[in-house]
Amino acid sequence: MHNFRTNHHLAVVAPSAYVLGGVQVWLDYLIAGLESKGWNVTFVLTEGKYHDTKQYLDKHPFRNFYCVKNQTGSQEGRICALASAFKKLNPDLILNVNIVDTYLAVERIRSQGFVQSPKVVMTLHGSQADFLDDINQFNNIIDAVVVTNQLLTQLIKNLRIFETERLFYAPYGVDTAKPDIKQTFENVLSLAYVGRFEEQQKRISDIPLILTELEKYTNNYKLVLAGSGPDEQSLRSELAVFGDKVEFKGVLSQEELNNQIYESNTALLLTSTWETGPIVAWEAMSKGVVLVTSQYVGSGIEGSLHDGKNCLMFPIGDVKAAAEAISRLQDPELRFNLSQAGRELVCQRYSRSYSVQMWEEAINQILKLPPKQLSKSLQKLLASGKLDRLLGTKLAETVRKFLGIRFEHQSAGGEWPHSYGTNANEEEFIKRLQNLENTSN
């Protein structure tokens, strides 16, 4: 006899364009964790010029997967392809990861009068204004939203753009196996930066300034950096003056991060303006690495990091305070205490087993919720070209297929959009988050 869980089929929809990253790590352990608990899970991958499913599956070899290809490159083509996949797979619940046309595909299925239409869930990973616009726009389609951090959860409640009883919190989780510590703390402060080399969110230009200040305290340090990003060249140029004290490792796999970064360094440096997690911090702390971090937007309301107790914190952009915090790690007793407390925090609140448990509890509750009722007026589709404007989207799509006409997109996000949100004022959005965090503390 099957229990409640194995009677239900989940589909997890995600882009294949991004092989490495926190979301990809989350997908790996979440799907494996749910399957180990008896859930039937199919991983639905988008396919296209910028969405290489073979490359993705080589790195992430899921057992049950389904590839969705858009023959024409239009929005109608995306909706048709997704709707066809969902009809074939017949899931009870769809967990959507940044493929916005998933909602329109579910709406299409519901409008066609299928007896059993799937529920659809937005999994919200990033603090971006456009995703909140999507929640508002597709409110009558999305059955639930699961958020990975407390700050966004509270913001959605305050904005009243979604029903509170359909809003859930489930954090990221990391491997908490006991680390094979390789750090040698005798002479050198070994520091690491892991993540995207990008200025707006990550404030990477603070890093060379922090090292300049750090040299007022000690010359016995080394910084290794793992990752890549749009501002990598400028960062390399600014850090060149520090010579062999700085080393770029490039993009590393999870195993390489564990062996070359987390198990070989004293501290992880985080300079961000805002974070949704961050999973890289929990990974490092689980390995006994001390976190030295900005008081990024999101760190307060999450209620996990405490300066001087399980990490060291400094005001965003305060390079002098950051350098002073790093220099304090020359004290072996402080270093040991922070390392132990940081690992304890992660084992309690951010282990993979706890994360899977939280996601499973959310899924069970969502399955019990009444389905959203189909709106009397369906969402209007965007015109993908002249044919859409002349013939209408459905007839134009038929003509494209017959003539073999296909849109050539210039990016992964154009080929399979992540959002249709129109709020592009990210600075104003981050200020709103900051104000919320300040009033919540």
C-alpha cells in the first residue's frame, strides 16, 4: 500500500542554461531527498540554443527527466511546449524554478477543462523586484509561493500581493558531514571569496580596499577567489598589486570547493549588499570556516548570524571595519569559538536534511489547499512578431511551424524568460527591503 507521498507526482521545472550555482546545488539535493522519501519526481528541463540539456544532465545526472523544446522560439511556442509536457506527465504539483511561462501553460490546461489540472508553485530564490511583479500578475494562477529566506517572505506579506495561507518558508541546506580540516593557522590568515564577480549586489570593488586596510594589521595573509562574473577583469586588475597574496581559482565544482576552498582556509569573506541565504556562507560554516560578512540586507530578519558569536560582521561598504574584523582572527581562541558556533548553527538550521523536511512539509500543505479558480479573462500574451499582430498568436504559430520560421534569441533569458516583471528599479526595491529589515529588528 502506498502512503500519501507516493500517490503524488511532482514535476520540477527549471532552465538548463545554468549548470553551476546555488540553485543547481539545491535542485540536486532536493530532488534526491524527496525521491529518497518516496516521492515520484520528474525534472523538466528547458531546451534550446542557450539551454543545453545534455551538458546540464552530464553535470547533474537525474534519473527521471523530461526535456521541453520550443520549436518556434515564440511565447506561444513556449506555452504550447510546456502545456504538452504537463499533459503528458500529468503531475499533481509543479515546482517552478524561474521559467515564467510555466504559469501560462498551467492556465492554458485549466482553460481547456481538464478534470485534473496540476497545481503550480513559484519557488522564490532571488531578491528581485520583477519576481514580485510576477506574483502579482499571476496571482490567479499560482497556487502557492515557497520562499528561501525570511526577508522576502515578510515583504510579500506586507505588500499583500499574495494570500498568507499560501505562502511558505523553506531554507536552503548544505552538506553537514564532519569536515576534514586542513587549515594550518600558524602564520598566514587564509581568506576566501566564493561567488559571482559582480559589483551591484556583491560589491567586489570593496575587496581590494579591504586588503589595503588589512595590511595595516598584518602582511601574513592570502586570499583565494573562486567564481566568475561580468566584473572579473576589473577585479583582477585591482588585485594585481597584491601579487602572489591573491590567487584566482576560476569556477569550481562542489567537490573542488570543498577540497580547495572550504577545507583549506580560515575565513570566508562576504561583501554583499543583499543575499538570499546565502548558501555559500552555510557551506563554508559547515566546514568550520569562519564567516566574515557585511551586514547584508536579509541577514537581520533571518535571525541566524550574530556578530562575535557565530561570525564577524561589518557595515555594508565599511572596508576599515571589515579589515579589522579579519585581523581579529589572529586570535586562535576567537577563531576556534566562531568556527564551532558557525558549524553548530548550520547543523541545526541549514542542513540538507532539514531543508528537505521543510520543503516536504510545504508540499504536503500545498497539496491539501483548494486549487486556484480559473479567471474569467485569461492572461494576454505578448506579440512575438508581425505574424502575431496580423494573424493572432495561435494562427501565427501554426504558420511558423508550417514554414519552419523560428525566432533567434540572443540570450538564455530571451529564449526561456525568467520573469515578465516590469519593475526595473532595483535600487528602490533594495531600499524597501532595507527599511523592512530595520523596522523588523
